[in-house]
Amino acid sequence: MDTGFMFRRSIVFCFLALFAQLAMANQPTVLVMGDSLSAAYGVQTEKAWVNLLRQRLEQQGFKQWQVANASISGETTDGGERRLPDLLERHDPQIVILELGGNDGLRGFPPKVTRTNLEDMIEQSKQSGARVLLVGIQMPPNYGERFTQAFAAIYPDLAEAHDTALVPFFLDGIYNREGFMQDDGIHPTAEAQPVLLDNVWPHLKPLLEAESGQ
């Protein structure tokens, strides 16, 4: 075997791998910080809204953009707040989508705590130079009017206070539509994933255009 040839081929492969890494590093990034609603819980990954977002970016002329999905099922705002600094450093995103808070509400965390954690994540993201898209969540009515109203108000209040883009309600057109929620009544089905994306897209697209100079 020609060891010289093998050595040269290894060098070429190393340069190609390095070139690919540099190319990815130069691509603008959308970082998705979410919970099970964005982590493809109960649906195939390729059918989940975050993967559909990757396809839409390419279809809508944002081919240079990449999506880093840092969503974890069961994640709370406390967990997201602790993970965010490392993720901002690692991905250096231009846009951060914050889809968190649902698990806080379902576990009965005080809305004030959820608000404080989300506010810190907004501030961290903006300080890193990223634009923020906050994704609103609402609690079921059985949690009581006082709690559900206080929780729902977190998102528009923060968006106004920090001048961030806002998806008013992530599950709009889904939670009360037959066949669009899994049996647990919490997670959307595969059929609902395109609607989740449609709820996000009108608020995300202007951020993409601003970052792309369009």
C-alpha cells in the first residue's frame, strides 16, 4: 500500500473537515430554546416544527441560516437560564427563540419566578448581540383564573418591556382542534406541527430579514 498516498488523502480529509466547520461557523444561526413542544415529543423528528423550520428557511431564501435546537423535554425556565450562557457562547446565534415556561406553569411555579427567569434569558441573549423571539404559552382554565391570567401576562409584558418580537400564543388554532393534540392533552400531534411553524413564522421572518439586510 502506498503510505504516501494514504497520508496525502488523510491531509485532504482533514482540510475538508476543517473547511466544513469554518463554513458552518460563518452561517447565521437561529437558536431554539424550548421544552417538549420544540423537542419533538411524541412525533418523528423530521415532522417536528423545528425541522420544518429548516426546510422553510431554505424555501424562503434564507438558505445560509442554520438552526440549533437546544430544546429538552421537561425543561423549565430555571433549567434554560442555567444552560443559556454556554449555548450562546457555543452557537453565537443571531436570533434566539425562547419557548419556555409551560412546564413552570404546569408545575404551579409562581408566575413571578417564571417571569424573572425569562427576563434574564432575554437580557443574556440581547447582551450577546442576538435578537429575541419570545413564544407565549397559556395555562388550561382548570388552574384558576387568577393564575392563568397572571401567567399569560408574562409574555406580552416582557415583550413590551424589552422590545422583543412575540408569538402571542404558540398553540393557537391547535389546542382546541380535533386530532391536533396527543392523548395527554399537552403535546401537539404530527398533524399540528405545520401550524406551530405557521404561528412562529410571521414573527420570525422580520428578524431574519433584518439580520440578512433585506
